[in-house]
Amino acid sequence: MTHKVFVYGTLKAGSVIRGMDKFPTAKLHGEAMTTEPEFDMVSLGAFPAAKLSGNNRIMGEVWNVDDAVFEALDWIEGYPDFYSRTEVTTTLGTAWMYYLPDVERYNHEKIKPIMEGVVEWI
């Protein structure tokens, strides 16, 4: 089975930590943005986290992944004990996105928009 996954942080292509391009079977669908301005993003230091409450769209990438890569992503993201995931609408269709439901528990800094209503982890 193939899954679409929207990534916005250290999983983006070219990331020195663990970019999606390091998975041989993952295929980049393209750069994308969430279509609804209902998110915020915070920095937890070495990596970001999306919040489901906010007034921004998030810039990222959509990847097509098989079951094995999807399971690996769940492990990397600590799903369901750390990150949760939900389906979001992006400019490239519906995709799974990992988010942090209890971000307020952690020391974090809100990421400022790169332009009106758009956040991106750079």
C-alpha cells in the first residue's frame, strides 16, 4: 500500500539528520503547503513540531511511501506516544502529517512566519 506523507522539518529532503531521500523506496511527490491556515509550528531545538491550533499554513514536502517506510516514520516520530498523526489537505492532496498534541509540555519557541500566514522550518 502507498501512503502520502507531508513532512515539514528534519524529514525534508537534504536534511542531514534523517531526510526522506535517505529511504530508497520513498518518492518525492513535490513541494507543498497545507491549504488551511489552522496550524502553528514551534522549534524544540533540533527539530520542529506542528500544532493543530493556529492561523498559519505550513510549507513542506509530500512523499509517497510504502508500508515499511510508513512504519519506520512512526518509529522515528515516536507515534503514538510522542507525535500523533492526522490527515491534512495540502496543495498536492490529502497526506498524513505528524504533529505534537501536547507541545505546551515542552520547552519550545514559536516559529515566526516567513510571510503572512505561512511558516517553514529552515
